[in-house]
Amino acid sequence: QVQLVESGGGLVQPGGSLSVSCAASGSISSIYLMGWYRQAPGKTREMVATVTSGGTTDYGPSVEGRFTVARHNAKKTISLQMNDLKPEDTAVYYCSARPLINEPRRYWGQGTQVTVSS
């Protein structure tokens, strides 16, 4: 089992910056893939950014160049730095962890709200 706890988020004006963080705990020694997903009202959940334990990153097309994902393997934490935020970035942001490369099982945090509005 893996527990994920997000922190950060909140309200920011368009063009501003915000960061969210996530800490994983449980009976695991390492996690293959960690990432951030988001879901806006009335929309399906979409991938924002992921990073493997080896440091390979992947970004959704709408955030590439504005968002930066980072992780600390030993601490099992992941963060997302969001710059140049737009109203369309408003969503609930979920932390995700996939412990094993050969198993698709994924764990989710409870989500944290990010609102971009003037």
C-alpha cells in the first residue's frame, strides 16, 4: 500500500506561479513512476507531468515549458512548479504513484485545488 499526501495549491492570479508537493509513505522502498494529473470540472483527468525513478520526465502538451516536475527518490517526494499560470490550469491536482514498472497499479492522493483567477 502507498499513501500519498499533497500540499500546496490555492488561488493565484493569471501569470503567477504556484507549487504543489506530494509525499509518499507505506511499505515500499522505491517508486518507479510518480506524477501529477489534474481534473477540471466537467472534464476527464489528464496527465500533467510524470517522472521516473531514473529521472525521465514527460509533460502534457498544455503545460510543457511552463511547469517543472521534480522528485527526491530517497524521500519519496515529488513537486510541481507551475509558472505563467492560466485560467485553464484551474483544476484539482492529483499526485500519483506507480510503484512497479511491470505492474500498472497506481495510487492516488486526495487532490489539491489550484485556482487561477483575477
